[in-house]
Amino acid sequence: MTTLDILRREPDIRNYRQGDFIFKEGDLADCMFAVVEGSVEIRIHDASIETLTAGAVFGEMGLIDDQPRSADAVAATDCSLAVISEKRFLRLVEMTPQFALQMMRVITHRLRRHGPH
């Protein structure tokens, strides 16, 4: 089962219209998101740094380190997103160890791409 298959079954799926802010830099980070359908743009200071499509996750850093959001997330198209609270995240890790490995890969990839060189 792929990460997207797991996330499509999440109980909290929310729909956003193109142009809606999902969160803004500085917002409280009490959950992470996964793109089920559509696409989401991640922006820092109004500059697009990444466009995410189905299967991608975002907002995981704030959930893990309990810090405010470090970027804006905006619906690039109409989209459906799985919303994953910390409690749910821990349950997914417990139930599906592969999910934990996938999240570590996402974070590592982002750090390598956007971190200090």
C-alpha cells in the first residue's frame, strides 16, 4: 500500500478552492497535510518554492518541532487535503512503520534541497 493509498483513507479530508490559504507563515502548526487531489503551492515571502501534487505531504516540520509555520501554503488548484493531527500522525507511525520512513525521506529531501549548502 502506498503512502497516498493510506492518506486517501484519512477521516479528515478538507476541500480548498484555488487561491485559498491553507496556512500562513507564523500560524500555529497543529497538524500536517497530504495532497489527495489537486495541487498546493508553498511560498516564502510571496516567492513560490515548490508545487506539490497528489501524494505529497507538507506542514510536517511544524507538527514535529512544535514551531510556527515557516511558509505559506496556498491551493494552486481546487484540491482535497488529508489533515493529520499529531495524535493521528503517531497512530499512523505505529500502525504503518513504512509511513514513518516515508516522512523521514520527505524531510531529508527538503533539507537537502532547501537547506544550507
